[in-house]
Amino acid sequence: MDIIGNGFLAHHLRPLEGAYPQVVTLAAGVPLPQNTAAAYDRETALVDATIDRCRHDGRTLVFFSTAAAGMYGNSSGIEDEPFTPADEYGRKKRTLEERIRRSGVRHLLLRLTYIVGSHCRPDRLIPALVGQIRSGRVTVYQGAMRDLLDVTDFVRILDGLLRADVGQEIVNVASGQSVPIASIVDHLEARLGMRAERTYVDVDAPHRVSVAKLSRLLPDLMDFAPDYYRTVIDRYLDA
């Protein structure tokens, strides 16, 4: 596998680098909704260059899109059902998905949920909440739910999809266990041994992500329990 990128996901994909010579994995996209137009343009140019490379070499392009709240909003979270992305980040990722699909190159488009693990950016959900709790004040978005997936399980799922030679598909990569932000904060506080003053903000962001397709493709790997989010948090803090 050729891995394009040197960030969080690329770092954790290195164990697969010697496998799947037919695959090019693009792990170098813009990471946040608050990106400049120039940053989005650079991502589009990189996608186009990678499409050309895969077309020339007859290889499969693995592209990491998003299954976060900005993509699905309040929809069912099912890959092949109509929906409208909730923010600019989701719209841009969906546009890139369609660019790859229309190119004719063999591809696997993975919509990733909230991936957690060592070396992840400090402004991501769990590191940001840890920082807030340690500061003594944390904002809790009432009504928001998030599906957490440990990065080692993400790599295991990607490995399984590539071993099964899945292609020409859009697949959500998630645990299927969305939990309230308040429950995530509760467990973080318990593990950190501290309580923070909470500010509550009411939102309507349930974040439904269907894993029905992923479960059909990899039935032996999709066994995440309802309290799996605690395992994700524990692994992160232990690391």
C-alpha cells in the first residue's frame, strides 16, 4: 500500500504499508470544517493527481471521507440514501467522492466517524474535551451524540475490507454505537479523577451512522458493545 500523507491516520496505517501493492491510500485531506478556499483547492488538486496516478497504474484509490455530523446531519446516516450535508466540510467531501466515482478509477470511499487514538490532533473531540475538563470548565452539547472508533479498530476494518477486495463502494466506518456527549464527558471525568464546571448548550445533532453495509461486508469484525466508547476513551488515555 502506498500511503499519501503523514498525519494521524497515515501514522497508524504504516503497519499495512508492505501489503496491498495494488492500493493507493489518500490520507492527507483537510481535517476541519473551518478551512480556507485555498486549502480545499489543494485537496481537490491532490485528489485529481491521485486519480491520474491510479488510472495510469491500474490501482485502487482508497479515499477517506467523513461520516461525522457535518456529512449526515439529521439524516438516517445510510450511505446510499439521499441526504444533504450539514456544513461546508461535508459538502466538500461529498463533492470529492463524486469526483472519484465519475473518474472511472477503481476506488473504495470510506466515510469515517470520530477516530480516536494516540497522535491525533489536539483540537479533535476527545483531546479537546480532556483539555476543557483539565481547565475546570467544559461545554456539553445537549442533544449531540457521537460515534467513537479507536484507531486500531479502524485499521483492522480497513485491512478486512482490502482483504475482501471490496471496491466501487461507499462504506461508513464506525462502531454503530452513538452515545451522548454528556456520557463521554462523564467517563472522561471518572478516568481523569476530576469534575469540571459544565456549560450546557442545546443542539439537535443526533449523529446517526448506519453500519449495516459494513456489517454485511465484515460480519466477523462488527461486534462493538454499547459501552465500547468507554474502551475507546480508556485506550486513548492509557496511550
